[in-house]
Amino acid sequence: MSLRTTAVFFSLILLVSLSGLSSASSQPTLSLPPSSLPTYTYYINGTSNHYTITDSEWNTFFTDIIDNKTYVTYNWSSNATQDLIIFDLSYSGLNYYGMQWVVQLSQIGSPSLANMSKAFNATKDLQSLVSSGGHYLTDIQALNAGAYPGFSWSHPRVPSMTTEYRNIGIIVVIVVSMFILYYVFNRKK
């Protein structure tokens, strides 16, 4: 087998293996939210008092907290599935982060904007299910990076600087290897 044939064969194997890796970490198909979000009833800790979060309160939470740059830097308002920050994939129940948030809200009180923002601030430093760079992000880090904190399959949409430097290194290696291969195969004998 000649050197050229070996190089082409090796390149094809590398490309096929890289395409398999990229499809292995894909997220599930995300459906659009229903026209109205489900109501959710919770009890105040240690009492029989309960409150119900309705569609209008959910909309207040997403509009005034998640879409507010004071709380979250990522632009979630342009994401049609932003409700998955709180809800599961079927939009009928709460995900891991949604449960964390409701537990905090149940320790504070009614679903008013002030109480919802207190609950949000109480959960922002808790560990999310999103991992990046070998460690788990906090809920606010995941939200700021464009990841759903309640799902382990979610990955940051805003890459970290470490990821950027790694990607730049990979590109440099590819370009340098192309120059080396060019001179190896085009040298005059």
C-alpha cells in the first residue's frame, strides 16, 4: 500500500469516527410548549396553606426573571422552548431545576414576582445537571450559558474560553498538518 493510499484511508477513518462522536451526544427532539402552561399547586412548608401557580404566573416568571438581563445574561426570549427551564419534556410536570425552584418558593410564600425572584436567587448557586469541562455548573451558570439546568443532556450554547482555546488549537493542528502533507506529497523526487 502506498503512502498516499494510507494517508487517504487514515483521513477517511478519522472523519467517520468524528461524525459518530458528534451525533452520539445529541439532545432529544424538543417539542414546542402548549398554548397554556399547566397549573402547579404547592404547600407552604409546615402548614396546610397552599398556592397554585397559574399560566399567568409562569409567564410572569419567564418574562420578568428569565428574560431579564439583570438575572440571566443569555437571551432566552428568542428560544421557543424556554419553558423547559422549569418543565419536563412533556410540559406536564417539573424537571429537576423546576422542583428546586418550587421548593424554594414554598419556603417563601405566594407566587408573586418578588417571591419568585427570591426563589430564583435562592436556587442560582445550587448544582445543576449540566456538566461542562468535567464539572457540574451551578443553575445560574447553566442558564447564562444557554443550557437547561434540569436536564443532563443539555449542553452550554455559549462555549467557555477553555473550549474556545481548545478549538483554536485543533484548527491550528489541522492547518499545520495540511501544510506538512502538501510538502510530503508534492516534493520533487
